[in-house]
Amino acid sequence: MASTVGRESKTAGQGMTMKEHVIEKGAEMMQSMKPIKQFSQHVCTFALYSQDMNRQIETHHFVHRLNEDFCQCAVYDTDNRDGRLIGIEYIISDRIFEALHIEEQKLWHSHFFEIKSGLWVNPRVPEAVAKPELDKLAKTYGKFWCTWQTDRGDLLPIGEPSLMTSPLGAVAGNVKAPLFQQRDEKYGISSTKISDSRVDITGPALINPNADYWIKHGKGFAIDIITAEMKKITPLP
């Protein structure tokens, strides 16, 4: 299979032709793209695979806040224009989280440590500007499904989705130093100094113990694809 130089070489398929670029630009001019334009916040942070916490990735979340209790995020592997969409994350307030069934709560992770420690940053946005939103997000829980495991070199989003979890500071959940050092160098920031500036950020009154399931139980979650009987409206030929 042929591919072009650059980011496209890390994705299966032919490079785009000039005609395809022109068609894409024309469609962009004529269509509203309203849902996409609602993504107004860029967050750079890190995620760990629930079933293998040695696998850690830098993630770029483009966030759309629907209301005071709910955000939805498109997650990319980079903030460059040719970034690959690797998953989705939903973010809910602690108020909504507490109303979930216990089995559902196990799939979610807390955000307090991630934000308080400076691992969660808004690139190129001054801390003073980001602080009000960070105060809200520190009290939230997220459910992040990774659908494209680019860290293992996949050229396509193959296989089952993987549930991701958040760094928590425990030994198993520490982000490897080279990973965030590389991120800090890229944006010219210091995670340590950012953490020091967030001393006044508070999380939920109590982080629900059903979240961050691995920290208490030492186990993650993995999806197993199985064959299931179809529910048919009419008999198949």
C-alpha cells in the first residue's frame, strides 16, 4: 500500500489527491459543521490502559461542554492538524456520577489528582484564565474509550476498544517521567510549577471509591468480542 510522507505514513491508505483537497475545502465552505465548532477547549493530559498500565499515552482532548454537568471530548494523539482521532471521553459532574449504578461507576475515573498535579493542562492558555474551568473539572469523573491504539503502531483502528484510566499518583498509576517531560518541553511549561499554582483547587468532598476501580482492587477492565444471536425483525434469506 502506498502512502505519503509525514503523518499519513503512519495511517493505512493512499495520500489525498489535490482533487480531494479541493472537494474537502468546498464542502467546508458550504456546510455548517455546527457540532464540531462547539469544541472550544483543548486539554493535553495522559491516559493509561486499564488492562496494562505500563502502556501510557499523551492525549489531546477537544472538549465541548453541553451543560454544567456534562462534557464530551474528541480525543486525538496530537494537536497537529493531521492528528488521529483515537477515542472519546465523556465527563460528568460528581452529582451525576453519584446517581449511577455501582457497576457503571466502576468504568469511570476521577480527575482531581490529574488536574491538581499539573498533568492536565490547557496548552497556551494562562492558568488564571483556565482556573475557573479547572475548579469545575476537578470535581468530575470521566469515561474514556480508546478506539485506535496508535502507541503500538496500529495503522488502523483495529480490534476492540480499550477502557482508559487516569493517573492517580500511586506507583502503578504514575506517569513515566520522560513522557511528561517531553510534553512540558513541547509547550514550554513546567508541570511542577503548574501543580504548585493549583494549591487552592479542591475536588469532590469525597472521591467515590467505586471510581478508579484498579486503585482498590488491582484489576482493570478489558472488552472481549463475542458472537451473539441477532435480534431479527424478519427472517434473513
